[in-house]
Amino acid sequence: MQASVSIIIERPIAAVFAFAANVENMDKWVVGVTEPRRTSDGQFGVGSTFFSKYTYAGKTHDINYVVTAYDPPRRQAVKSTSGPFPFVGTIELEAAGSGTKITNTIDAGSDSAATSAIFFLCGPLLRRMMRKQLRKELEELKKNVESV
């Protein structure tokens, strides 16, 4: 199940990428995320790992991630390697006048036959809910980046 949302942030692309791609800032804009931290040493890029807690449906889960794409200041993708459900999250940025267009995409996988059935039966509703959350996250990102 995939959902995607874009927004314009009135800041240069490098500033938006620096904030959004910094995993330690996740709790400032990603709904449900707390305690984000890197778990690998060295320069950040493809193969780097990090961790966060994620609260969803009243339960808090530990999630481990790996960076699968890193192309500053245009693109970053991460994949969950543990947690309540598999997913890939991608941010893509492009210059838009004096600002930056950022697109946040999540591709959520199924963790069971029951989840697959729910995706099939409730797909349009779930996709709208995912887009609503992604929009909320991008609005929060915009507020944070434009206030600096």
C-alpha cells in the first residue's frame, strides 16, 4: 500500500534536506516517532542504521531502519528492518522557485494474511488515512524548517 504527499517549503533545498534527512530530527516532524538515534558509526549514507520508538494504535514499538538511498540534497530512502510492519519511506526534493518541493512517500507492506486482506478490502480508505498523516508530517516539517 503506497501513499505520497508533496508540499512547498520556503527554504533552499539544502536546508530542507539537512533537516529532513537528519534522523535525530524525526521526532520533530514524523507522527508517532520518539527517541530517534543513529546506531551505526561513520559517515551517514546508504547502509547506515538507526532506531526509534514508534507509537501506533496505542502501542509503542521499537523500529530499526537502514538507509537504502542517500543522494543529498535530492533523495533519501529508508527501510524498516524490524517493527510492527514492513515499510519503505522516501523523501524526494526539488527546487521550486525560491523554495523546495518535498515529496514524502511511504510504501507499507503487509505483516500477515490478515493485514493483506485489510489492505485489499479497505485500500482506498487506508490510503486516504496514510496521505492525511503524511500531509500532517510535511506541515510539521515545513513549520520547523521555515522557523529557523
